[in-house]
Amino acid sequence: MSKRVLLIEDEPNIIQAIGFILSRDGWTVDSHADGETAMAEIRRRAPDLVILDVMLPNRSGYDILSDLRADPALGAMPVLMLTARGQSRDREQAERIGASRFMTKPFSNTEMLEAVRELVAS
Amino acid sequence: MPAGSLSGSLTGSRIRQRRVALGFRQSALAREVGISAAYLNLIEHNKRRIAGKLLADIARALKVDPSVLAEGAAAALVGSLRDAAAALPASQPGPLTGDDRAEEFAGRFPGWAAVIAAQRRRIRHLERLVEGLTDRLAHDPHLAASLHEVLSTVTAIRASAAILVEPGEIEDEWRDRFHRNIHEDSQRLAESSRALAAYLDASGAETETTGAPQEELEAWLEAQGYHLPALEAADPPDPETLAQGAPELTSAAGRALAGGWMRRYRRDAEALPLDGFAAAARALDRDPGALAARFPGAGMAAILRRLAALPTPDGAARIGLAICDSSGALTFRKPLADFPLPRYGAACPLWPLYQALSRPLTPVRAALEMAGEGRHRFMAYAVAEPVGPPGFDAPPVFEAAMLIVPDARMRMPGEAVLQVGTSCRICPLKDCPARREPSILADPA
């Protein structure tokens, strides 16, 4: 059974591209575009990995990650954070809250694929 | 007559000489610095002595250092050399150990001294530009959203394009979809990058406007001198009608903000009618405490706003005003040249404005010294008052206002003066207990 990735991102064409890349590599990819209902979606799908954009409608990725890490059932789930801002303080904030990996847009497909493989393998 | 007195007594002549050389009309200069042409004429004929804030304002308008006007070029040159030396980081060797010999240098090599002085002015100008741009990059929400849009679109294009050029089979349906996505995203990128360029063009650091609704309102009020005679009349026009006719108010949000501001202006004008209040303000030296005693029913915040909305009397310094909401965000700014109010991000937490927020309905007063070059002094008067009518089961909402009055009084020994900044990013104060983040100013003084 293939591993499942939940992509929480509100840009439809980024969702299609990442979904295609990961699906071709054997992953099952679901997506969700709303920040406010993202936690409910994570609980419902219980994926092997969450790819989480920082800037989402209605709720930031940082807040979602905080909730996720505070939830005993989900606290150990690997989370790859995506952001269009690459300043050191964003990276520090993501790491402080508990991101497993931090990736700055625009990233390469290879970089994305390798990060997903490594995070789930570890 | 001592040389110094003679030099100082010719300040007006130097102002006139400089103004004429720049092709500035006397009335235009007077308007720019907020005094009457008649008063400027007296100054220019050395019949009125001038110093302090007004001299600084005129010097700024004439694009010259105040000391050039006050003391003549030679003294200004020596002062500029000393400023340049003082601006060097402490770790770099400079001429300020013991005898600096700046006067001797300026006397023997006036041309080279002028070059150093010009370089110092240029560096200072560029430093201010960098401060503004850095502040903006860090805090401007419009810029952050625009950059996010551009980077997200680039990400989508890059990922889709990489899929198409990577080796391996791809179904026709997917290929067509990614081609279509790249086409759509490239159009979106073209639009968002054009919008970003236009935004940056429209809001260059020199013009200091961003097109945000609050800034539209402030640009419009600045053009009116923050005084709206139409709203002082017995039968004032509708604020919305006034807003529609204002060229600076280009957006519906800007006009809505202006409408709200004018309605409050009108309420303040009804509570404190112009003639009586202006006369009292003159008689009481624009002292908010004394004016509150004279107009006990008006409320301190209304008195502060009203003082900031009065025309500046001849020879008097302009008054600034800052208003913030309960979160501390500045919702209104009438800045002063030597007391800038940050456009983005949070201001200096030491300001009495924020002390007032922690003590609602209690007026707070403090003598302030703005950190940095010039170390200009001000009296600040602040108060926080509830917004809207009182009610049960609703969160209390407060708004604080702070009046900023340039203060040229002689200080008594031991009189407390609070050193403050504009915002932490561009504040040179060392060891400040309220500092949130490091300053971008290298080697702060």
C-alpha cells in the first residue's frame, strides 16, 4: 500500500504539479486548500506526511503546525513547511514550532521529492 | 560687536541669498515652513532673530545645513568635518583623539574639506534611504503579499516546466494540462510583476507613499495642513462629498477612512469651536493641561486632536499627533521632521502613547529626546480613552492619542528627559530595556 501525503496548499497549479511528481513516484496525494479546516482534514486522513504552506486562507501554517504538535495523536507526524519567504527568522520560527523540514519557494521538483522520501523514511 | 554676534545677525540675509539662488518665491518658502510671508520678510531683513525648529525647517526647505544659515559657510564646513569624524565607527582610527585640527584643515584645504562635507551629507541621505527601505521590506504588508504572489506563481511555473522537460513518458492529457497551467501562470506572473513594479514606482522611498488607504488620508490631510475650514463652518458640507472631491483620496477605502476622520473632526469642532479654542490655545501656549481646565467638558483626547488640527501660528513650531488602537498599531500619523512616526511595524514602546494605553483615562506627559543626530527635544502629552458607547459583555476598546510638541525650553538641571526612538530597527539607542530587535544602524552611538 502506497504512503499517503496530504498537501495543504491553496495554489491549484502548485497542487497539480506536486501531486503529479509525488504520484509518479508512488505516493498517494490528497490536497486541502483552507487553513481553518486543515486540522480536521489532517485528523480525518491521518497521512504519513503533511506538506504545509505557511500562507493559507483563514489560518497560517504556523498556527496549524502548533496545533498539530500539541495533539498527542499527531505530534510525531513529519511536516514539510513551504513558504515564499526565506528569511532566517521564518526558518527559525518554523523550526521552533516543530517543522521537520523547511523549504523556500520556488523549489526544484527533485528537492521536493528527496525531502518527502527522507522524511517518511526517517 | 563680537564676530559671533555679527555672524548670527546675518542669518536672515543668508536665508534670502539662498532662497533667491534656488529661485524660491518668498511666499512659497513661507508656506512650506508654516509662517506668513510678512514674517519671513522680517526674518530675511534681519529684523527678527531665528533659531531652533523654524531655522531647521527653513534650512531643510532650502536644502542646506542650518549652521550654514546661522553661522556662515566656514563654520558649517568645520561642523560638517567634525560630524563626519564623529560618524566613524569607534573601531576605526579617526582624528578625534585630542586635538582634531578641523579648523586648520578647513582653512588650509577648503576644497577637500568641502568634498568631505558633501560626502557626509550624501552618506547621511543614503543612510536614511536604507533605513526607510529596510523598514519597508520588513513590515510592509502590501509588499509582502505582492512578493508572495510572484514567488508562488514562479513556483508553479518552475514545477510544471520541470515536469515537461524531465525524461520519461507523460500522458497527453497531463502534458496539455501543464502547458495550459504554464500559460495561465505566465500571464498571472506578468500581471503580478507589473503590479509590483507599479506599486514600487508609486511608492518610491523619496515620495514615501504606498497607496494604502491610511496613507491616502494622511497625504490628503497633509495637503490641507491638517486643518479643514469647511468643517469649522456652522453648516458644514457632508464629509462624503468633501472626500469625493479630494484628488489624494483615490480608493473607496481611503475615502471611507477620510469620512470617519472628518465626522470626528466635526464633533471635535462642535465641542471646541475654532475661534474660542484657537484664542485659548494662543493664550495658554498650546498647553493641553491648561486647555482641559478651560474646556472641562471636551475630553483630553479631543483637545489633543484639536490642537493638532489648528493652523500653525506664525513663528510657532508645527505640532505632531500619533493615534494608536489597543494593539498599539498606529492608526493616524501627523509626523514632525525630527520626530518621524514609523509607517510599518511597531513604534518605540517607550513613547507616552503606550504608557497611556496601560492607564486609560489618565493623561500622561513626558519630556522626550529623540535618539540620533540632532537629539531634538519634545513634550509629549498622551491619553487613552474608550472608543464607542459603553456597554456590557463587550471587550473594552481603547484608543490612545499623543500630541508631540517641539520643546526649545532651557532645561533645569536634573530635569528628567526620556530618550526615545522611532522604532527598534532604526534606533541607535544602546542598552534599551524596551528593545525588541537589533538595530540596523551599525555601531549605534
